[in-house]
Amino acid sequence: MIGGLTGLEREKSNQFAGFRTHILVAVGSCITSITAVQLFISYSAYSNMDPARLPAQVLSGIGFLGAGAILKNSSGITGLTTAAGIWATACIGIAIGYGQYVLGITAWVLEMITLLSLKRIDKIFFKKSTCKLYLTISSLEAITATFVILKECKISIKNFDVNSKGSQIWTAQYNISYDRRIIIEEIERRIRDVDGVLDLYFYDK
């Protein structure tokens, strides 16, 4: 249940690792801990077993699943929160498998607070920046192409203005808002490759 509820939040955020993935991670890690404890109880008289050895392999192996949730695109890196959430869900599953119910549930509550409440605070106070984008273009089609690139990179366009300079030359000004983690240099490179874009620069307000 804990894994599923965590996965629902990721599902609502349109992440690839969502509801079912988190359930499987939580169940698998919990089973591993229970198995490790039962093996220790059953065979500790016959061998020097470490009940933490199997769960330790879960934590190292979960890195491969987390790496699959991290994506590099033209505007930056996404999926880091999901990858960290998968790892945290595995830790919670291990704790519950060992019978540490209070610790596991407390950790889950803190994880959900981080994903839900702190997500909003993060967006409001830390990650939004605004600036102006100036373009010199020789084709009005370049405006449409620039709009597409900005939308693909999840950059919010507050407003824009276009002025003619004569002789098939225009200037365009965009007031934009964007996540500070976005790699502006990558966006600049993509816009410069658009047919009709002669020059551009960003100006911080």
C-alpha cells in the first residue's frame, strides 16, 4: 500500500516509474528483508549469517532501476526525484520487512511530505527564473518554430512582441519564465539552428 500511494504521486506527475513500479519495489524489498530474517533465525546456529546481506544487495541493485528513471533531454535532466523516490521506497520496504513499522511509516510520511508539500514550495521559491529573449529574424516562420522549441522545453511564454526593421528583417522579444535547472545554452543552440534566425540573446530582468 505504501509503495502504491507513493507511486500514485509520481503517476500524477507523468513519470514513467509510477504506481506499479513503486508497488513492486516496496513488495520486493520487504520480501527480501523477511527472507533474510527467517534465514538468520533458521540457520544462525549452523553458520555465521548476516541478516543485512540480502537487503544490502537490494539497495545496490535498485540503482539500476533508478538510473532508468533519469532522462537527459534538450532542456536538462529529469527523473532525479523519481529515482530518489524509488530508492527511498526500497528503504521503507526493507524497514517494514524487518518489523520496524513505526520507522517505515514515519519515513513514508516524510517522503510524501517531500513529494507533495515541498514540491509546491520548491516551485514557488527556488526554481523559477524570468528573462527576456531577443531574436533577429529574416522569416516570420522562425517565430512559430521558436514557440515550439520553448514549449517542448517547458518554458512559459508570458508575452511576446514583434517589430519590423524593414527589408525582410524583424525583431522578436519574448518574456519567458523557466525552471533554473534548464540548460539555457542547449535551448539557445536549438533556436540558432532554426531557419531564419539571424541572431539572439537572453537578457535577465
